Amino acid sequence: MKLWFCFVLLFAMPVKEAMVARSAFGKTPAGQAVDIFTLVNANGVEARVISYGAIIVSLRVPDRAGRFDDVVLGYDTLDGIPPAI
């Protein structure tokens, strides 16, 4: 029964198109522009990565009930990120 339920959920979920978006995230103390890239796959899993050290600031994945939530302790701004060495 569980296998059938998982199979039905898998094919009942709407499939979206994968996408990549780029936007401004901020500037480093040295004045270098930092962008944030949002990558979303066809199942809705979303990763947000900044161009400053390829830091993952957000990763939204579904739990077993299908509810999406962020599982990364990331930063909303560059203020909390340590400067590059």
C-alpha cells in the first residue's frame, strides 16, 4: 500500500520547468558586486547560491509530507559572511 501511495504522489505532483535566475545580493567591503543565483529543478527543489565563494545560502527541499522548507543555516545579507582570505 505504501509503495502504491508513493507512486501516486510522485506522478500526481505537478511537474514544473527547471529554471535559473540571477539577481543582485549585495557588495563586499571592497565594493565587489555579489550576485545570487536561484536554481529550481522540475520537482520544485530550490537552491540559492551566491557568487562570493559559491556559498549556499538556502536549500528548500520537501519533507516526507511534501511541505518545502529551508534546510540551510544561511545568511540573508553579506553582513554575517566572513571576508575572503
